[in-house]
Amino acid sequence: MLKIKNLHANINDKEILKGIDLDIKAGEVHAIMGPNGSGKSTLASVIAGKEEYEVTKGNVILNGEDLDDMAPDERAHKGIFLSFQYPVEIPGVSVTNFIKTAINETRKANKQEEISAKDLLKKIREKAELLEIDRKFLSRSLNEGFSGGEKKRNEIFQMAMLEPKLAILDETDSGLDIDALKIVANGVNKLKNKDNAIIVITHYQRLLDYIIPDYVHVLHQGKIVKSGGKELALELEEKGYDWLK
Ligand code: ADP
Ligand code: MG
Ligand code: MG
């Protein structure tokens, strides 16, 4: 599904990613770990196509298509979902309405009809039940006064509704309490299927007590210095990152 080959990327002329290779197949969950400042969020941003990053070498290929020069919204329409580290508040726009707009933008870009009110409702019901989200939550204004846990709930709900091919969940290095971790983990476990792939970026081993990744990669100074199975996360928990530097 996603192939990253020898990816190098700069921000403000400073090289941050220094040759990343990654191969992600449908049905897989990959965890990307690594110390603060190792380039985890940069990698997520570059995959999503954020324009402040400059790819200087290498490729990001989604289902055989090179994403080079593709704007973030085009990538989103192709099925890439990046969670928001700093979600915007939109007073007066409900969680539901925001999602409806996002779904219809994607449909329009893919030359499909708008979702009908009936289908939207059905899907909302289905996903809210799956993720155990109170329907009252869905009529609240987007992110307005949301707690950390509610922001995560909203993010996971968006992911469920948009059904991305590749979801990238970049957890901030701070402020994630245990409830928020569990919301993310539960969501990932329930939304994982044979047709999608999920990248979970985390600084914490703790998250991986709840999500069982198929692969774990450790990033250090813009390179993947170690890859392994879920046992690598446990090893990191025990030994920290220093032995890999
Ligand atoms: P992580 O998510 O692993 O903590 P980041 O990808 O956020 O790491 O950052 C990687 C490196 O890039 C850090 O050294 C950081 O200081 C640097 N960096 C990130 N954003 C910018 C920016 N806008 N300008 C300059 N350097 C940046
Ligand atoms: Mg950081
Ligand atoms: Mg980060």
C-alpha cells in the first residue's frame, strides 16, 4: 500500500529525514517510535504532503502512485488521513457537520455523488456504536472546550467515518492521559481491517500495551535505526532508546 524509498526531507533548509525506507501492506499496523526530535512528526507531515517540508530525495508511493507534487487535500482524497496534533476549534460547526463536509469533498474529488442524509445517519449510528461514542457528543461544536480525551474521540470518529486507506495517528508527546490512550488504542483495534493500514506514532511504549502493532520502527536522527515486531516495543520499555543511538 505505502512504499517509502530513501526519503530525505528538509525544513527551512535543514535536513530532518535522512533516508527513510518503509514498506507497509494493507492490513498492517506499524508503530513508529523514537526519542523527541527524531523526526516522527516530520515523517507524518511529509507523507501527508504538508507544504512547509521539502522532499530533496526519494519517493512516497501509495498503491503504485508517486505522491510527489500532490497537495495535502489530493492525498486526503486518495485515502491518506493524518490526525491533527493541534485541532482547530470551530464554534457553530458540529462534529457531524464537519465530517459530512469532509466526506462530500472526498466524494466530489473522486467524482462520486454526495452522501445521502439517510446513508450519513446510518453510518454515524454504526460508527458511534462501534466506538462507543455518545451521540450527544456528535452535535457538539467541533473541538470547542473538548478535553484531551474528547479530542481523541473526535479524531478516531473522523477516521472511522472517512474510512481512509492509510491512517496516520501522531500522538503529541505530552498531555495524553490514560483515557485518551485507551480511546486511541480501542479505535485503532476496532477500525483495523484487511484493506487499510495504520501508522501509530508514539513516544510512549504505554500505548502499545493496548495496540498490538505488526511492526515497530525506531527513528533516530531522521533514520530508522531498528525495526522489529511487537517485542521491540517491550525491549524499548526495558532499555530505553540510548542503546540504539
Ligand atoms: P518528533 O516528532 O520525533 O519529536 P519532529 O519531526 O517534530 O520530531 O522534529 C524533528 C526535528 O526537526 C527536530 O530537531 C526539530 O527541532 C526540527 N524541526 C521541526 N520543525 C521545524 C521547523 N519548523 N523549523 C526548524 N526545525 C524544525
Ligand atoms: Mg516532538
Ligand atoms: Mg512529534
